[in-house]
Amino acid sequence: MKRKYGFLRLTVILLLLCLTAAAVAQGAGKPVTITMLQPGLEQPNMKQATQKQIDQFEKENPNIKVELITVGWDQAYDKLVNMFQTKTAPDVIYTGTRWVVPFANMKGILPLNKYFPKSKMQQFPKPLMDSEISGGKIYGVPHAFSSKVLFYRSDWIKEPPKTWNELIETAQKVQKEHPGVYGYGAAGAKHVSTTDQFFNVLFSFGGKVFDRSGKCVLNSPQGERALKLYAGFHLDAKIVPSPLEYNREQLPILFKQGKIAMFECGPWAGRMMGLKPDNTEVPYKMALLPAGTEQHCILNSDSLVVSANSKNPAAAWKLIDYLTTLDVQAEYDRDHGLTPILIEEAKMPEFKDDPYFGIFIKAIDNGLPQPQPAIWEPFQDIIANMVQEAFQGVSPKAALAKAVKLIKEQQLEPRR
């Protein structure tokens, strides 16, 4: 009899455990709605590619619904800061990687260490992952990525310049042979691309913005040499159209119009021009950026992050994890004309064997991440103003000293 009652008690306990497990599982599968903000989707044909991937995610995860919203890139930073302050930020945010550390400092986004397995981290180039870290914690997942190369007129220039001095010589030769054409295009407008293009020159001479302790060291001999060269494209060599009028995104159009013979940009430039390299109107090729004492290019990326006020961080991570899987990421990069961001993706024949993308993949090897100031926007303005002052004749030494002073006064050095 005791055995019989014991068996019944065991049966009841097992039944209760099964019912509890079922309830937990049902609760875990409770439908949730999360919001994802991606800036720039108001541009023509931009939203469809992202929405298509979200639709597929919802199909595979029927208990998670995703509401996709957008805002212009020009308003994105201020909009997000306001959302963090009012605790109305969306669950998933597509952001410039340059904003990840500042957003982490504001405690606006969550560290992702408990979600982000080491095996997945290793799928990304190390310089990109380094940009996602603040205080030893990982706050973002790289999602959109570009290296930079030199575009040049292949009917006018037989061999691309390998150094900045060769670039000046090549540009001057083109100008002599083709009156009315500028040999090169440089960004000098108040725009993020002006900081990037100057940093490409700075890094090529071994210069740094911040040292390992976080101290701003822009006003180094390497910094002075780089700024003198960059301003000299306009002041001395006279190989660029008025740089204060242009940002990097306008240079492909000048190139297509036959007004400049060389410029640097990411892989989207071909799409912006609407021209393949072997076109007969404006034939072009690409090469690695010229070197100073070293050869480097800045690696720009955008990231996916989870807001600190998300009520469904696990669902938010599930969306991020899906969007950065190999096949989905490759589709995104292909649709947007971006450098393949995953190490295995770069080995895919559609990228590796593509004569257009091949040089951008090669540029990754010597790529360096963007600097990580405490707050990006005022830092960007200081650097752009410094470059503009140098273009207007202020001595590079004085312009650099002023920029370093402002960075220190505004407490923009990285917080270690």
C-alpha cells in the first residue's frame, strides 16, 4: 500500500512539474512588440531592404513583432539623447558606431556581454569590435561597415599614386593635360567626412588623436605634418576645388561630371555615380589610399544597440542576432553596396572575387577604427573647424593647439 501511495505522490509531483514547465514555456512565448529605430530610411528605396529582413524575422519568430521607425541622420543624435533622458528610446537602435561610447557613458544603452557570445564576436574584424567597448563592456554589434579607397580616372591615370607626394604630382600632371579639371577632391565642409579624411592622412604618418591613457595628442609632429599636407592640397599644390564647399558624399558627383580626377570614398560611390568602372564616359579604377610613412584607412561602421529602458531586451537581442547572421548580413551589405563586415562574409565569392569589392576588402587589413571621444558631436565640430582654419591659412601648429585645448576644456577625452 505504501508503495502505491508513494507511486501516486510521485506521479502527482511529476504532473505538477510538467504543468509548471508548460506554463513557463507559454509565458516565454508570450507575444511582444519591440521598436527599432534606423535613421535615414526616409531616403528613396532605403526602407524596403530593412523591412524585408524584419518581415522574415517575424515569420521565423511569430511571437515577436517589430515596429520600424526612422528619423533623419541630421536629427538622430539629438533625438536619441532626448529619448534617453525621457526614457522613451526604442528597444533596438541602429546608430553610428561613433555614438556607441557616448551613449554608454549616458547610460542610455545596455551592455551586451551576457547575450553576445565570444564565438560571434570573433566573426567581426577586431578594430570594429574595439569600437564597441567602453569600460571593458560591449555595447554594440557592428552592422554596416566601410573601408575607404582611392577612385581615379583610369583613362587619364595609368598608375595610381602610392604616396601622398605622388598623389600631388599625379594631380598636377592631370591638371596640366586637362585644363579646367582638378586633380583631386578633398572634404572640408563641416561634416563627419572631413574628420575622416583628415584622420586618413594623420594615421598614414603614424599620428594619433588620443594615446592609450586617453590624452589628446593631436598636436604632435605627425599631426602637424598631416594637417600641413591636407591644407596644402588647396593652399600650396592647388589640386582641389574649394574644399570648404564639399563633403565626401559630394565628391563622386564632381568626379562623374569630369571636374575632379581622384577622390576617396567607400563602396557606395559607384552606386552614387550610377557608373561601373569600365564605363566609356568616365572610366575609373580603385586603389589603396596613398601612404605617408604607413598605409592606413579609417574604418567606419554603424552598430545595433539595445536601449537601457527596453522592457524586452532578450527579444531585442534576438533581432540583433538575426540581422547579423552570415546570410542576412551578406544580403544587407549586398543590397546597400557596403564592404562585407563579417570575416567569413568577405570570403564569399560574390564579394572576394568581385573586382569592385576586392580592393575594399584588401583595405581592411590596414584599417584603423575611428577615435572614441567622450562625446562625438562637439569633437567632430572641433576637428572640422580645425581643418577649415588650416584651409583658410591658419598655421597647422596653431590650429592643432587650439583644437587640443578645446577638446580638453570640453572634457571630450575618452573616459577610461
